[in-house]
Amino acid sequence: EPVVIFVSTLFAPVLVAGFLYYVCAPLVRLLETKANYTRKWSIFAVMGLLFGILALSMSKIIPTVTIQIGDLIERLPELGKKVQETSQELIGQRWLKDLHLQTQVSAYSKELESLAKSSLLGITTSIGALFSAVTNILLVVVTAPLILLYMLKDGEKFPQAVSELAPERYREDVVALMQEMNQTVARYISGQSLVCLFVGTFTFIGYWILGLDYALTLGVFAAITNIIPYLGPYIGLIPAVIIGFSDSFLMGLLPCIIVLVVQQIDSNFISPNVLGKTLNMHPLTIMFLLLVVGKLGGVVGMILAVPGYAVMKTVLLHPMKRKKMSEQVTSE
């Protein structure tokens, strides 16, 4: 039990700090090489920028999203009823009467309304869980920046430190492997961050132009779910479609068009240039991986599945690459 508590306590802060490290480390190196800053001042400058973005988010974005989420929770029963009314109007169309959808839609609508009511009741009665969640968030907010600071300061020494645990003849290989793993994760996280920022920003702009309620919250949700390859964009679309259908049938379809346009731009222009062939994984492999790991680890597992697989693949292929390089050197 103490081991489980230790790991569960450190998991979230280390995960957040690790993510920020791979986002901030290229900026630190850029300031060192291009602006001729010392490493210490480069780290302070990047940390200052990070805290500035965090302060702006906490003063502008987070309060708005929090208010919208609270309003959305209160309106869940109302949204369920409006979705049911829109469904009834749709079924009333002559070209759909012969499909006999009345019974099925009524059953689903009742289930949605019941789910909304039970969710609202659960939120109001789970005050203790809410305080626990707030405490965990505060723990991450306080500790993650400190962990990040030391990662930026001493992160480049980590491969050499790990290699000291191996026999002397293998130390060079361990350092090379650690550096290759680091480059794989860095390319994926930094590239995926830019892609998610693009998707979230332009999804929000599209929803805002449509006049869709909770556009900012839905844009943030779309950016977060886009971390999950292939499935993420459709998971992020579901709340927008439900909220749109509560207004009208057309408003329920328009978010689909917005997401389709954003995903086309992303898949054809943004991701190929930002991510390139970083992972070099077949789409079917990713789909199977998400299904299996999602079943075992839930949403967190789906987020970590692809970079985790990429790291494992790097580890397994590294000996073959080293052998091939040594054979080339010998032949020359």
C-alpha cells in the first residue's frame, strides 16, 4: 500500500512536469544557441513565459470555462428535453416515418434525461470527492513547476546518470538509447501540442461563428481529446452535437462540418509538417493499441498508449540499428 500511495501521488505531478519539459526544453535550447543566454537565464525566461501564460489562462480562460461547465451541468435536464423535442420533430418528417424510430428515440431520450438527472445529483452529493479533486489539482499546480525547474536544469544529465548503472562496456549504448528515446518523445509531445492548439483554437472559432453555446469550453475539450489519435476528434465532437441538437436539427449538424473542415486542414497540412513521420506506425496498429490500452487504463491509458508504444519500439529496434551500423563500419 505505501508503494501504491507513493506512485499515485507522484504520477500526476511528474506526468505534467514531463509534458511541460518537452514543450519548454526546445525553447531553452533556442535561447542558448540563438540569443546567447546562459542556461540559467534561458530557464528563467522560459519559466517566466510559462507562468505568464498560466496567469493569463487563470484570469481569462479558466474562469470562463468553469462558469460554462457549471451552467452546462445545471442545464443537463433541460438539454435532454430539448434534444428529445428536436428528435420528435425530426421523426415527424414524412421521409422518416416509415423507419419506425419513434420507440427507439423515446427510449434513448428517457435514458439521456435520467443520466443527466443522476449526474447532477451525483455532483451535488459528492462534496468530499470534489474537495479531494481540488486538493489533488492544487498539489499538481504547486509541485509540477518545481519538478519542471529541476528537469530543465539537470535533464540533459539524465542519460549519463542512467548509464552509470550499466556495465562499462554498455554505457555508450545506454546513452545512445536514452537520447533516441528522448528525441522520440520530444518530437511527439511538442508536435502534438501544436496540433492540439491549432485544433482547439479553430474549433472554438468555428463554434463561435455558428453561435453555439459554450464555444470556448467545447474548443478546449476538442483540443484535449485530440491528443487521442483518430478517436479523439470524434469524442470531442459529441458534446457539441448534443448541445447543437438541443437548439435545432441544423445546429446539431453544423459542428460536424466545422470539425470535418478542421480535421481536413490538420491531416493534410498541419500534422504532416509538424509531426511528419515521427511515430512511423500503421493506423491499424494505433487503433488496436487504443482499443486494448483504453480497456485497461481508460482515458489516461489511451493518451499514453501511442508515445509509450513509440518508446518501446525504439528500445526494441535500437540493438538492430547498432548492429547494422557496426556492420557498415566493419565493411568500410
